[in-house]
Amino acid sequence: MTAAKSKFDMYDPLSENFHRQEFPFYWVARVNALYAQEMERVLKKIDMDVPRWRIMMILMEQDRISISEIADQAVSKLPTATKILYRMRDQGLIELVTSPTDGRVTLASMTSEGRDRLELVRESVSGIFRRCFQGLTAAQIKRLNGLLEQLHDNMDPGKN
């Protein structure tokens, strides 16, 4: 066994030296599950859910974006995102229009009611962020984001 292989051996599920607590995806899954539970708990109190929260945060940064781009950024299947967006339209949170340059594309943007609602949601979930990142510096958060982005890119079949 080479030194390079043994250095990473405990992280490889195929290895005899594998330790679940050393496996990065063990922690990614645990953090994600707790985050989802907390978000659901907080959002339920204000009649909101995680999928609509994700979409609203995307639209906060990118007004007039296609449904397929929203689905991609929200890590959602296109039919699921479409269903949610039409429900949000019926609730007055977003507006859907046909693209002036491509009639096959539907663009979404947030209404003023949606922006007001988003501010309430952001205030409600801010405590989760502050609690989760307590004791971390901005540099540590930036490094964590960079590492997670690298993992994402390594796994993304479209980038390999």
C-alpha cells in the first residue's frame, strides 16, 4: 500500500480502515438533515416551505429567470419546480410570463407581495444561519463554500 493511498484510506468505503465518522458525506447528510428539519419548523410557522423559500431566494437575486434555470438552481426536477411556480403564481407571490425572445420559455419574477413575504421569511430563518455558523469566521465559511463547490463540481456529470 502506498503512502498516498493510506493517507485517504479511512475515507474510502471500500477500505478496511473506513470509519463512518471520518466520511465527509456522513457529515454532509447529517448537517443537511438537521438544516432541513429546522427550516421546515421555522417556515411552517409563517405558512411557507423550503421549496418556495429556495425559489424566492433565487428570484431575489435574479429577476426574470426561466423555469428551467430555477429548477436547476433549486436542485429540483423541472416538473416539480413548474408545479410549485404555478402554485406560487396563484398565491400572488410571483408572476409568470412568456419570454419575448422565445415563446417556449416561461419567465418568473417576484411580485411586490412576494418581496414583502420574502422579507418576513428571511427574518424568520436568519436565526438558523446565525446559530449554525456561530464561532466560524467569514474566511472559514468562504473556505467551506469553496470545498463544497469543488465536491459538487467533481460529482457533476456535466463538468466531467
